[in-house]
Amino acid sequence: MAISKLQRRAKIKQRVRKNVFGTQEMPRLSIFRSNKEIYAQVIEDVNGKTLAAASSMKMKTDGLSKLEIAKLVGAELAKKAVEANITKVVFDRNGFLFHGRVKAFADGAREAGLKF
């Protein structure tokens, strides 16, 4: 019995979210990638508040590859998080495999000062 991509990702997401929880000291960094854009937010799960967010929608991305854009979004989110006194986070890859744009995003966030 074949399962769809969405069902597969939902199962992976359940396994990841079972163990990943954002606290006041270490909020959760959640990422979502669509075919065109990439979005990320730092979430404190105790109160359900978004502390920082960034996406590729409002950035100037003319002539850049999706990998380069993901790295820029990671750096932008890390900059916003550091301004909000957040340096340590837990990474929630949201059911996506850790390669390609997700890895580029993580590398950009780490280089800009986030620890995870």
C-alpha cells in the first residue's frame, strides 16, 4: 500500500514533535518550505507565542538560487532572535529531511549566532 508524500511527512512530523518542545529558555525553531518559498518561526510552546519569524516572501531574491535564499532567511531569523535575547533553540524540521534547503537554512542560522 503506497502512502502519499503528505502522509509520509505527517508521520515523520509526529515522531519529531513527540520529542521536540519549545520552552522559555529554549524555544522551538520551526521551518516550512513550499516549492517557491521558505518560512520559519521561533515558537515558545508553553504560552503558544511566536517570538520571531522570517520568510523569503518579503526579501529581495532576484537571481539567487533557492539554497542561497534559504541561507539568507536563516540568517535573518537568527538576527531577529538574537535581538529578542534568544540564542539557544531546538530545531523542528517539521517532517522535512535535513538536507538541501532545510540544511542551508540551518547553516545560515548557526552562522548568524543561533545554537542548536
